[in-house]
Amino acid sequence: MHELARHLGVSPYTLHGWRTKGWLHARQVGGRGGPWAVWAGGTEVDRLRALKECPRVWANRDRLAALRVPTVRA
């Protein structure tokens, strides 16, 4: 989670918030209190980067709604 946060230029707390909202695929490794594993391939990283950079204004509401849906994992 921390590595992806650095790569995207966001706080790990931001990613945890996105995780709790269901905006990215993640699971806790090793049980409660363990580290988080995040599934984010190339297109998923692009989506997360676009989510980070998209201004939170009314005009972008449809784009933001689409960006908040994680891609289906294979």
C-alpha cells in the first residue's frame, strides 16, 4: 500500500480511504493488523492516477463516478 501511495503521489491514508469506499481492490495479509495487499495493474494504476488528478467539481461528477469503480480483477 505504501509503495503504491508513493508511486501515485498520495498519502497511504488516502489509499486506505479509497479502500474502505471500495474504490480499489485490497485485502489484508496475515490477518488483523497485517499489511494490505493492493491489486493494481497498469490500467488500474492509470485509473487511480486519474482519480487523484480529477478536480472534485460538479462538472466532473460523471467522470468521478466512473473513476471510482475499480476494474474487474481476472
